[in-house]
Amino acid sequence: MGRRRVIGLVLSVVVVMAVVWTTPRGAAGQGAAPAYSPPRTASGQPDLQGVWRVWSLAKHNLEDHTASWGVPPGLGVVEGGEIPYQPWAAMQRAENFENSRTDVPLESADPLAKCYLPGVPRINYLGYPFQIHQLEDRLVFLYEWRHVRRVIYLNDEPSVFDGVDLWMGTSRGRFDGNTLVVNVSNQSSRTWLDEAGNFHSEALQVEERYTPLDANTMRYEATLEDPKVFTRPWTMSMLIHRQTDVGLLEYECHALLKERGVPLTWPREW
């Protein structure tokens, strides 16, 4: 190896070492934003209050889907791409899908078409906004859709509704750092997870996680466990955005049914 080549290699090594040693610590991650620190309530909890909305196609189908009548194509929100159904449940989901494809909305098998409560997590990504009110021992979620109210208690006291199947279940919450973690149980098997017929049984257990990413964005994750329907727990995730231009308006589902000539006392399956 020639003298000039040796000198060149030595100089290259020296330059690289000089760059490494003179680069400030953390410079390699200069492009990464620092972790967001949300404002706090008077009791010291992360302040999640405000009007929020999910802008997502998850309401149509949680999984990847092509376009169909009235439904735009979209990417799924399910971790791993597919919901892990048991074989019988996959057949039931396919039947639900077929029975929900109708040009007459009221003839759809989707319980939401009849104004039944959507359950959790579906209520969050229907496309309607919701408002969070925060107290020291609970959070109250007010949804524009049918004026649904959901109370999330921040304690471990048993609910008087434990063991009772409810359309919206019972919710218990806690804070894990800046993340609100909510465990939802006692849900009715009569709700679906989207318009495509994805469903669950009364054994469903949901863990929701609301994590503020910045002043106007939260990451929403929901892990669903149902040994009667799924082969394993699975997770969906999406973003929730703060709505600042207008508060909650009104979506009177029952009134709209009545306008279509469907009385509120019409015979129902449940």
C-alpha cells in the first residue's frame, strides 16, 4: 500500500472520530420531537377535555376493504390486518356482511340501522364527535350520536350492573402516565363492530387506551378479547382529532326513523 494511501486512510479515520466525539449527545435523534406533556387538571390528571372526532373509514369496515356501493375503499385499522375469527365466527361474519348489503337502510341487519346503541369501541369511530368532561373521580363522554352518555369511573368499586349485559357495557378507568386506560365489560352481544358485520359475543372484554400526542391529537387503541368468537386478543388503532370549529350538535336517530314512517314502538327482534 502506497504512502499517500496510508496517510489518506489515517486522515479519514481521524475525521470520522472527530465528528463522533464533537457531535452533541442526542444529535442523532434531532429529528424526533420530544414527548408531549399535556396540560393537567386541578387534581393533576392529564387534561383530555374538549370535543373530539375520529376521521376514519373504520366505521365502514375495520379491515382493508375495496369500494362498494356507498362505501369508499380504505385501509384497515386492525393490527396484523385481519380479525382472528374462529372458523364458525368467520362464517357468521360473512353472513352478517351479506345481510347488511341492501339498498334499503332499514332492511340492513346492522343493529345500528334500527338506532340500537352501538357499544364500545364502535361508538368512538361512527364519525360523530364526542365531548369529554373530566372530574376527579370520573370522566363523562357525551356523544353527538343519539345523545349517548358514557361514564368512566376512576375507581375499582364494583358496579351495580356487573353481570348484566348492557348495550354500552360498564367502563372502569385509570391513568397510566399520560394515557387513559379504560376496561369495558358487561357488553351485549347484540352490537356489531362496524357496518361490515364484524361482531362479538357477550364475553367481550375491551381495553381502550387514549394517549395525547399533541394539543389536538390523541392515539386511540382498543384491544378486544372474546374467547367465544376470536382465537386470540387483537388490537385496533386510529387517531382522534380535536374539533374546534363547533361543539356537539344533534343527531336524533329515533326522530329520523319516525320521519321514515317507523314508529318507535315497532316490533323489534330484541
